[in-house]
Amino acid sequence: METFEIKVAGKPIRARSGETVIHALWNAGMPELIKTGCVGGVCGACTVTVRSPNGKINGTDLACMCPVEEGMEVFPCSVDAVPTIASEPNPSADKLRVAYPTLDRCTKCGSCTASCPMSIPVMDSVLRMRSDQLNEVADDFTTCINCGLCRFVCEDGVLPHVMGMWVRRSIGSSRESAKNNTLEVASEQIELEWKYLLDGDSTLRMKHAQQFRENGEIES
């Protein structure tokens, strides 16, 4: 199959039509140029910016999903890891500010939104974080792949996706805790009902059964 040249991180490689940037790197024996994770468009580890042959910046993409094009240039966007901060039960804007004081640095430039490969309204979501609309924030970041590009382009060090995922984890753990508490209370109630129906002699059990059938409650 005929090959053509592309550049990845400034290095020329030969690629074939129909393959992705990652597969072109693998076939060229240069997998180290771009980090990979799932290679399925989910994890965001292979985030890149792309310049087309005419010099136009095409924006961000995932190298594992991006088809090669003759003459294209690909620039890896390696983003350093940020330590995870433990989630908080019943999260609020104030708790978020304690965990991430960078929240109020946002100058509303919009670069984070423009860079997001998943079309998340990142800047608007940061503003929602400030005004305590955290359920909406959790919805915003449902499709976040943790590529870190919004953090990569932010000159103010706001850490948008890190905060968005903190909100999602905190809300999720709070809901799970509430669910477990509800199940625990329900389990205790069931135990009391069975005890009420089975304790005592046959006459008392019959009385309790009739009463419970009528109103669905146990009498103390």
C-alpha cells in the first residue's frame, strides 16, 4: 500500500491511508512518541493537537481515533498528573474552594471550552461551580475523558476537569451513602415486622397478622 509522510512531535514518519496516528506510529516502530491508554477513545491519554497540510490548526483530537492525512503535523499534549483530593460528602461550592482554591482564578477566556475534545462547556461549568450548581456540573462532566487539555491551555491554573471530577465523585459518594442508609433502615424495619408476626403464642400471632394485614404497621 502506498505511504505518505506525516510529522509527529517534529519527527517524520511514513503512514498509510485509513490508519490512525497511533497505528501509524506503531507500524513505524515509534510508539514512544505519544502515550497511550485504552486506544479506544475513552481515557484521553493520547490527546494531541493537529495541524493540517495547509497549516491550519485543526484543534485537539485523540491520536488513537485521528485518521492520518498526508502532510499533517501532530503535536502530543502531555499533561502532568495532579494528586487526587478526597471527595466530600454533601459537596458545596465552599467545600470545593477549600479543596481547590484555584476555582476563583478563572478569567472567562474560554480556552478550556475550545480545547475540549468532548465538547464539554468547561468555562460555563466552572462558573456553575462558583455559584454552587454542582448537580449541573456533575452532568457537564459525564463525558469527561480526563485528557487534561482544559488544564493544559489554562494560563491561570484553574484545574477545570480535576474540579469537575471531584464534584462527580463527591455527589456520587453522597448518593451511595444515602442509598445505603435507606437500605439499612428498611432492613431494620423488616426485622421488626418479622419479629412482631412470629413472636408469641398462636393466638397472639394470629391477632398480630390480622392487624398488620389491615393497616400494614406494627403496634407497639
